[in-house]
Amino acid sequence: MRAPVSRRARPAKAPLSREVIVRTGLKVLDRDGLDALTMRRVGQELDTGAASLYVYVKNREDLMDAMLDTALADVPLPAEGPWQQQVEELVVSATEAMSRHEGLALVALGGIPSGEHALRILDRLLALLKDGGLDDMTAAWAVDLLYLYITAGAAEQGAYNTTDRTQGQHLADAERLYAELPADRYPMITALRGPLLSAGDRERWGLQVLLNGILNTPAGGFTPADT
Amino acid sequence: MRAPVSRRARPAKAPLSREVIVRTGLKVLDRDGLDALTMRRVGQELDTGAASLYVYVKNREDLMDAMLDTALADVPLPAEGPWQQQVEELVVSATEAMSRHEGLALVALGGIPSGEHALRILDRLLALLKDGGLDDMTAAWAVDLLYLYITAGAAEQGAYNTTDRTQGQHLADAERLYAELPADRYPMITALRGPLLSAGDRERWGLQVLLNGILNTPAGGFTPADT
DNA sequence: GCTCGTAACGAACAACGTTCGTTGCGGACG
DNA sequence: CGTCCGCAACGAACGTTGTTCGTTACGAGC
């Protein structure tokens, strides 16, 4: 199955292609939110109907998969510096790229990464971890874990970037929720309400936790045949 | 707003209630999959229409939130043993409970945990970490991170539990995908294909990574005002 | 300059979440 | 014991959704 190429070159209207459809999908997602990302809406943005998209895109899921991978295309691969710092930069960049588009990270969760640019990032991560001296098994599992952290972190952050609410809305909700909690039933949560809601670079801390843990936890002890 | 109570007690049909609706939703989800979890389908299972559900449930999202919390109700709180082992058991139990129902973990990602049973688990986790000697800030952020690991891990595992495919389908897909990858473009992935697809208790390893990392990474250095 | 493959399109289908107006049961009151 | 009325339950409808089908019309090749 080769990529279809439009042979109608109307002067007033750029021809359709998989790339412009995906890019338009990202535009609609960013401007109007996840609920507005419908096939009809994307078609309308391209001055056509929804049916026309199905020549280049298998279905809505396929479109979102392609949108995710396109969003990862801009993630820069760090070139220099100590390997730990490079891992940090790469993970943070990937998380930011995903979370910039509301709800897009959710399509990555539950599904082996298969996109071109996602694999590019994973390959680089793998190389960096091997540079760090990790054995094959630990490096492989660590990449799995880091990718999970990227997608989950992006999904969580991406939920805050909803278009219909202000940025601080979720935080205010959490404050109210935890303030009204019965102290007898949830003593620790109410006692540690301050630290739970406190500001700070949690993502970078979590990343540091992962790296420190990975360096101190060889995967060998968790393989099935280690008797 | 008090919980509505059905006053029609027809002998042939159990009266509606929020609980039976939520429980029926879980039954439909487990038997027929996430796509089949529609308001009409749940209503049909209860021998009524979709509109009748809206007395006890605000909307579909509210139903799924309630389903998630009900799924967490059976998670046992470990009572004895060293605190690290208790944390392990609790996290594994929670992940299993979520991943038992396809797609349910996704509703927890992006959304402060607010359900009764979810808070119960978080409160216990917090207590265990404080028992381990962590300072308030680190314990609070660690609970955040562990909850992220629970939901993300459950979402990933829950994706494999699709009803329309066999269990080994996803693994076979991954094997084929990685086997056909161009070695010049993704050298590390192709080289480490074996370890990447290898079996083993990755979840427990990841959990150990998190715990080891948490113990060696105080949150203090990541707060905004630490100059 | 005719033909043919196929990109593009309009219309339609089935199914979805949700709302509205009505119905009829059961407890409360006279 | 009979009447009333609040509200759970329901049937029907609305607006949208993803996707498919049959048709149209353009551009390349003989």
C-alpha cells in the first residue's frame, strides 16, 4: 500500500495529503480541544468533508497515532554533556512535546511505541543508558520504564492544558477537596496537605528518582530463570 | 443532594440504585469490553432504558469514576511486615485491581484522585513512607509518583486484557515490529531486541527502582525556594 | 482526444450521550 | 379508607459522532 497522492491540483486549494491532515488535526486539537477533534471538524478546516480524509487516514485512531508521532518529531536529541544530563533533557523534551497537545499522550499508553520518531527517541535513550554502563537487560527495562514515565507524565500534565478552564483550576479543585476531607478517615493526607499541594519541579525530581533507582537496581534478579 | 432511593419495589425486578448500576457497568466492561460500555448497554442489562440511569449517575464520566473507585474497594491494606514490603504489596494490589478492567485506569490519569477508596490507599501509602523515615515533602511527592506508576502500569497492562484479542497478541505484534526494523536507523533497538522483549517481573523491578530511588533522592533540592 | 484509475465528495447509516415531557407507583395526609 | 402528590422510571426525540457506499470528475497514459 503506497501513499496516495492527490492528482487534483486546484489552484485555489492545496491538495490533500496525509501530512496536511495530521498537521490540521494538531491545529484543531490545540485550538479547540480534544472534544472538538472530530473527523468532520478536521475536514471542515481543510474545506472538505469528513469522508475525504479516509483516503489518507485509516480511521480516527490512526489519525491520532500519526498526530502523536508528528508531535514527537520536533524533540531534539541532545548532543553533548554527561549521559545522565542528556537522558534528563531527552525525557523532559519528550514529555513537553506530548503534553503540549491535550489528551494526545493517552493514545501512547497501552500500545507498543511504533512511530518513527518515538522509536528514534527510544533508540537514543537506549544508547545513553548503555553509555552509562548498564547491562543489556537493565538498560532495556529502564527504557521501558522511562517511556512509561514520559507518557504518564505527559498525560497528567496534558490534562491541565484543557482549553475550557484556566490553568490553575485543577489546583484550586485539589485544594478544596483536600481541605474538606474528614481528618479522622484520612489522617495522613490531611496532615500532609501542605507538602502534597506544594509547588516545585516534581517532574525533574521524579526523573532523578528513576535514574538513581535504575543505577542501583539491576534487572537480573527479576528474570524468571534465576534459580 | 441526597442519594435517590427507588420506591418502586416490583417483585420481578430489583430496584435501581447507584451501586447496582456501577456494578453492572463493571460486568459489562469485563464481559464485552470498553467499546461496549455504553449507557444503553448498561441500561439494557438492567432491563431498562438509558435514561433511567441518569437519576443515579450524572453522566458517563461519573459512572466510570464510580466504577474505578468500586474496583479499588477490594484492594487489601497490608497489615504486617517491613514497610517496604507493605508498600510493594499495596502498589501491586492496586495495579492489579485497576488493570483487571480494560481501560478503566485511563480515567484516573489526569484527574486528582478523589474517590473514597483511592484516598484510602493513598493515605496508607503516605503512612508507610513516613514510617520509613522520609521527610514530609519527599513522602508526599513519592506518593504522587507511586500513584502515577500504579495508574500508568494498570493502563498498560489493562490494554493487553482486550476482549477481542488473545493475550499473546500484543507481544507477537511487538516481536514482528522489532524484527522488521531497519538496523541502520535503530541500531540499539535491533541490537537489544532480545532484552527488550524478554520476560520477567518488570512491574516489581520498576517498583524496586522507584523505592530505591525515593530513598536516595530527597525532594528538598527541587523546591522553588531553596536558594 | 478518448479512456480509465482513483481522489474527492455528498448522502446515508447505525450508534452514541443526553434531555425532555409524561407516566404511574408509594408514602403521607385527611 | 380514599385522595393527593413527589419523584423514580420511562419512551421518544435531538444533535453528533465515526464510518461506508455509490457517484462524480479530474489527470495521466495510450
